[in-house]
Amino acid sequence: MIVEKIFIIGIIFASMTPLVFAEVYIQNDQQYIGDDGSIHIVGEIVNNLDMPLNQIHVQVDLFDGNQQLIQTKETNSLVNTVMPGMKGPFDLVLTDNEAKNAKSYSMELNYQVTHPKSQVIDITESSLSRDNHNNLMITGTVVNNGEITANTISVIATLYDKQGNVAAVSKVNPEPDYLRSEDSTFFLLSVPDKIQTKEIDEYTLIAESEEYAAVPEFPVGTVILLILTLSAYIGITRYSGRIITNLFSATNLK
């Protein structure tokens, strides 16, 4: 089973401009074959708006060698609420049968604007290790700095290759998956696909709950700007953008 990438220079150049100036866009995407033979298309959604996003869907159109549409698949951001300045990874999994005639793909991004959440779910420490079977694991501690109980806690990991592309993503719900105010809990997140993660050591983590979002990765002053901007956007309920990736990959599955 061989996967090779075809870069079409003219299409890449033409497609770079909207990606650079877009406020919500997909970056660092690539595809790989998992240990079980399934095809993964992974990447991350960047929110450069001044408002949070949710109900984020990535629609992937698969094309054959004649650029005829074969089928359309859809996946969601693993982060339910992507706050301004933050990212949400995604992972579309295709079976060997679904991808066998696919030579290229394009992606469409749909999302909704939502109300901001308090950003008080924090990961205080983490470490990456491998067991005796070379399985990659990330362990750490997540804490609720909010005033009420945080329910359905989730921790999402994004791993990067040496080129900065998304290599793999994973998600776990700690047990118990709720945290009372000021409580913390241990989590263990395993990352499948040993071949794909063989030389990976760079990663980011984000945690969230139904009530709260992750601790922000931008200055506190931006939060004030967020509130003011959100007030000005009352009545706006939906955004959508069409993203055609500047990576065109061909699959030759045997």
C-alpha cells in the first residue's frame, strides 16, 4: 500500500492567498495510512475571529484521477468550542475500500458562532513517554479553576512531525469525567499508529468541558476585545467558509 503526494504548483500558488488572509481556516493537514490500513486525513482548524466557534464540521470531497467526485465524507473538530486565537484538530478516517479510487481531495469548513465560555480548564503538567511495546502515551493533570463543577471533561492532543504538519490526533475523557471547583485529576492519553508516531516528540494539549473552555493562549487584553466585539455581532449566528487545500495528494492503494 503506497501513498504518494503530488504538488501542483499553479494550484498551490493560486490557493495560498485565501488561506493566508482567511479568519477561519485549515492548516498543517496531511494524510497517512494507519497501522490498521485505514486512511487518515488530519489537520487543525484555526480560529482568528474575535468570537468562539462551535458545531465545526469538515467536509471532505474525494475525487478520482479525472477530478470526478467519488464521495463526500464529514468529520468534526475534536475541540467542541474553539476560542479566538486557538485551534481544533480533526481526524477523518477512511477505510481502504472508501479511499482506493481517490486521487485528490478538497475540504469545506462549516461552523457557527457561539457564546464565549470562561477559559478556566487548565493542564498543569504533562509528559510524553513510550511503553515497552513502543506505544506512545501522554500523561498529565487537568484542573478546574472555575467556580462550578465542570462536566464531561476531555483532553485532546495534537502531534506534529518535523515539518510542522499534524502527524496524529487523539482524545480522552478522564475518569471521572467531571471536576468540582478547584479539583484536579490525572489523565492518560494513548496515541495509536506506531509507525506514524515513531519519531514524534512535539505535541500540544487542550482540555475543555461542557461549561468551560481551555485556558487561553493569548493575552488577557484580548478577552476584553472579545467581549466588545461579540456585542457588536449580536444577531450573527452562522459563518461558513470553503477551503480548498493547497495539498493535493494521490493514493495508489493496492
